[in-house]
Amino acid sequence: MATITESKVDMYLTANAKNFESFQINQIRERMLSMDESKWAMIQSIPLKEPQTALLLSIFLGSYGVDRFYLGHTGVGVGKLLTCGGLGIWTIIDWFSIQSAARTSNFEKIQPYLY
């Protein structure tokens, strides 16, 4: 049972660091270094959501819930769609929080493969 090399992990994290919160990077790195090589292909195939794309969708189409649909938060997306973004209030709040929500969503996607 071979473990993943440090260079592979560092290259992955360099390419994808923008998709995770800074405090999550060390935890991801530690778990990746201790996991089996057989999980490496699965980790690389996880589709991560771009926080910048989520922000742009939030700015231009946030009142329709498109930003939340993009992140896979269907229930919240429907809520925003039916209330026109919470009469605009919810939309404005998401302008400041959607990037963090995208990074948290990415971390939740990768976590099952790290353990």
C-alpha cells in the first residue's frame, strides 16, 4: 500500500488552493499524504466549483438563485428564485458570502475521500 508523494500533493494543492479556504489547506495536505495511492484518481476527478464563478453568477443572476443552483444548493436556489432573492436582501448577503460557500462546498466534496 503506497502513499502519495509530497510532490503530487503539493502540485494538486497549488492548482486548487483557490477552491478551498486557507485554513483547510493544511488539513487536506496532511490527509492526502497519509492516504493510499489508489484514492488518488478519485481525488483528481472530483469536480470543484470555482468561487469566482459563483461570485459572478451571484452578482448578475443571484436574485434568480443561479449562484446557489451552481453550488448544488437546490433548496436555497428555489427559495431565492421564488422570493426574488429575498427581495434583494438575500442576494446582497450572498455577494459577500458566496465565495466562502463555494469553498466550503468543495471541502465537503473532497472530505469523504480523505478518510
